[in-house]
Amino acid sequence: GHSDLHLTPIGFGAWALGGGGWQFGWGPQDDRDSVAAIHRALDLGVNWIDTAAVYGLGRAEEVVAKALAGRAERPYVFTKCGLVWGDDRRVRHDITRASILREVDASLRRLRAEAIDLYQIHWPQMPPGAPAPHVEEAWKTLAGLKAAGKVRWIGVSNFTVAHLERARAIAPIASLQPPYSMLHRDVEAKLLPYCQAHGIGVIVYSPMQSGLLAGTMTRERIAALPDDDWRKTMNPEFQEPKLTRNLALVETLRAIGRAHGQPPAAVAVAWTLRHPAVTAAIVGARRPEQVDGWIGAAGLTLTDADLGEIERALGE
């Protein structure tokens, strides 16, 4: 986008580091593994981390701060606002000015940061598709936080073209964070071309479809996921009738990756990076060895033959 943020093609995503015990959790997570995974990514050259206040209800931001303590070079750190919680640990949506002002101070405290490099509205509304009456109020608030120096750049996540139009009328948008993978391509029709035409950076999330395309998932592993892992009960890609097709797709990615000396995870991420509107991809890891599975995507260029094989596997 129009910012001075120069990103590596892959960034470290911290959603899973929030662990379990909340509405969109990933099951038990050891903070020591989380810190080691972040260190591994940074040591291999990744220069940005994307997290959110809601991940683990504050836990992921605290883990990021712990991982960065004492590091000679600090990566860019991005976080998000708009999903809040109370004593009941239930997540609710709130992008009013008063709530965002409370959230940014809490995130700065948990991240042990003087300023947030990129502050994003997590969702314009919840549930998706509901009316979004506070988009203008929220975007004016983020623009004010930028002017005040609490955040360096401002972006959005999960916005439609209509939402982007409403925000752009108030202040420039540095970036959009949409979901994008070879299993979820609807953003290709309007959203990515819009961002490309208007100079909005795009950092996509879930390029491996929450780990499903990483090459390590099996039916047995999915069946054994903890009950508080949202993928087990809330993600239809991990369930039939889609699961059989998806696991077959992984074998296609494995064969393509073998020709390039890369695992399936790297192929899945590289597929999203091929799109000219995409600035970079957010990729998660819960243990350091998982980073090794996708780090090669940054330098992987898929051939036309590779892309054709993927299209055939998708039935396109």
C-alpha cells in the first residue's frame, strides 16, 4: 500500500498461539513452543508478526511480547481491534470509538510497545453479513490514533468493497487482510482487483486453510483434535463432504512440491503469493519445525504446469 512498511513475502501469524479455552481457540498451546516458533521465523528472515487482541483473549499479544524481549532487531508488529470479551470469556463485536480507545491502550500494554506498526479493524460487523453501522466511527478513531502516534499505519480486515469505499472516504487505507487460499477464492472476483486499483496493500490470512493444506493433516489427526479447537467443530473444510477432496488436493501439492524440493505447505502459500494484488501472506506455526514447512514459499515460483495441476485438482 502507501505505507513505508517493507514486508517479507511471509509474515508470522499468531492466532493459534492464543491456545484454547476461548470461542475460536486452537486447543492447548505451550508458550515455550510459541516463543520458539516466533524465534525460528525471525531467525529465517521474517520481518513482521500479525496478531490480534482477541487471540487467546490477550494471551497471543503477551506471548509475542515475550518472544521479542531482548531481540536486537524488532520486527514490525501488527494487531487488531473490534472483538472484545468480558468476564464470561465470550467474544462480542464492538468498533465504537470508546471501545477502540480502550483496546489500543490494552494492546500497547500487552505488546510492551510504544506504538503499533499496523492497527487493523478485525471485522466491520459480526456476524458476517450483518449491518455495519459503526465503520465510519471506527475508521475516524483509527485515523486519530495514527495522528496521535499510537499507531503508525491503519488497515482493515475482512472488509468488502463497500466497506472499503466507506473507509476510503475518510482516510487512506494502508492494507486489507482477507482470507485467501486455493479453497477460498471469492476475493479474486472484486476485492483483490479493487485493492490493486486503489493502491491498498493485501496481506492474506489462512493461505494453508488453517493447516489443512500443510501436508501433515490426516483423518486420524483431525478426529483427535481437542474439543476446544475451532477447526474440529466450526470449519466445514475439515469435515465431509469437503474433507476427502481437500486431502486429495494435498497429495497434488505434495507432488508439485517434491519437484521443487518444498513441502505442500510452501506450495499452498506460494499459490496465494502468485496473485499480483497480494503483498504478503500470514502463516502460523505452533512449533519451530512447522516454520520450516512453509518458509520456502517466499522464494517459490510455481510454473504454469504447476498451476494447471492445481486447477485440475480443484475441479476448475
